[in-house]
Amino acid sequence: MTDLVQSEQYQANTYGYAVAGGTANALTATIPSNLTTVPDGMAIYLRASAPNTGACTLVLTLGSTVQSSVPIVKGNNIALASGDIPVAGYPISLVYSSALSAWVLTDIAVNLTTYAPLNSPAFTGTPTAPTPAINDNSTEIATTAYVQNNLANYAPIYSPTLTGTPLSTTPISTDNSTKIATTAYVKSQKYGLGITGETWHNVVGSRSLDVTYTNSYSYPIMVSVTCTPYPPPYIDVYGSIGIYVDGVIVGETSSTGRGSAVPCNMTVIVPAGSTYQAYGSNLYRWTELY
């Protein structure tokens, strides 16, 4: 009857509890027992003598029978990490697994300081997350891959290489800056001389010889003036025409002929903003290309 467990021994867990010795990562313990080997599923409790700093082992003595050193693991045969046994005096709950040939720690300390709270977490290191689809527009976390995938559809500010059909706002036709010139802006520009749709106009009714006029258009115009010879009593039929542009004679010509009225013509280009004046014998025709 001396081998029967007394109630006080059962309550004190005399046969399943010990104070761990050894070192922080190489634990030893002794419990009263007549067993010579550790059976599968055997459960014991130890009081830690120090916090662990890495993988751990246990040498258990059953009565007087010293067992071999066996690793202490967690979960699916994973070695302990630093802090799984957090402090000296921590109650260690172990169950032996013959399948793993290891003592399995069932009460791993959870250090909440190594976890981020759900509300406003402040991650450290290199946190990762699933990369959302490129067209995602939700509250999912945007990974760097998601950002780069979306930026692939955008042009950089410096020296962009645009594709497709890029669009821009159209500057006013008088703009002379570094703004992007759209095709509409180019079409709105007038280059004059018939290049951009200018046509000839008969302006003889509003023009006179020896009067200065100004090209108020933003592009060059062409001026063509025809004069006929002086009327009788001149014996010789004589006609002349000349044109000033900005006070400079750019051309003049004359014609003579007895018994016939031979007209003479002069055509010049007048730059934008320049003045022009025609002089000659007898104004017959004045046309302008604008």
C-alpha cells in the first residue's frame, strides 16, 4: 500500500511537478517515479529557473533513472524561440510526444508587444500584404507592387514618352510660351501667303496711292497694286508703280508705249505689323492676300 498516491500528494502534483534546474536553454528536472522510460502522452509541469533565449532541451530524471536529453518544441515540432519561456518562475506545461521524440510546450507565452493592434497599428521591419488588382479602388492595403503596377499607366514628369492619343488643353492662338501646342492650336495659327487658307481680296475702294497702311494681321500678307499710264494730255503713254514697306522701297517699275495704255504691276510681301505705301501714275487695281 506504500505505492498508493496520497490525496495531499495528488493535490500537490508531487509526481508531475518539479522545479527546473540546468540552464536557461538546457533544462533538467527530477520527479518521483518508478518508471524507467517516458511514456507517450506523459504530462509534467516545471517551474522555469530563467527565461529562454533560444531552442531548449530537457533532461528528465524519473526517480533515479536519468533520461536522455530531449528537445522542447512547440506546435508542429518547431523549436522554441527566445521568450517562449518569458521569466523565471513561469509554469511550463509539457506533454511528451513519442511521434516527435520531444516534449511539446503547451502554454507558450504570448508577448503582445511583438504584435500590432488592430486599431492604428505601427508596423516595423518589412511588413507585407497581398497585392490588390490593378483596378482596385477600395480600402485594401496598397503594396509597392500595386503602386508600381498603376504607375505603369502614367507618364513621368521628366521626359515622358506618351503613347495612344495624348490630349492637352489648347492654348489661345496668340500664346507664345512653353505650353504644349495641340493640333487645334497649330490649326488656329495663320502663316499667311495662302498657306493656311488666306484668299485674295479686292480692296481698291479703300486704298489710295501715297497713303501709309499697316498690316494688322499676325501673319504676313501679300499686296498687289496695278497702275495705268497717266491720262492725256501726255503724249507718251507712261505708267509707273512703286511700293514702300516700313519706309523702304522694295520695288518699283514703269511702262511706256505710244498709242497704247500699258499697265504696270508690283506685288510685295508685307510682314505682320509692318507699314506699306504704294505710289505711281494712276491707280487701277489693288488686291491683298489675307
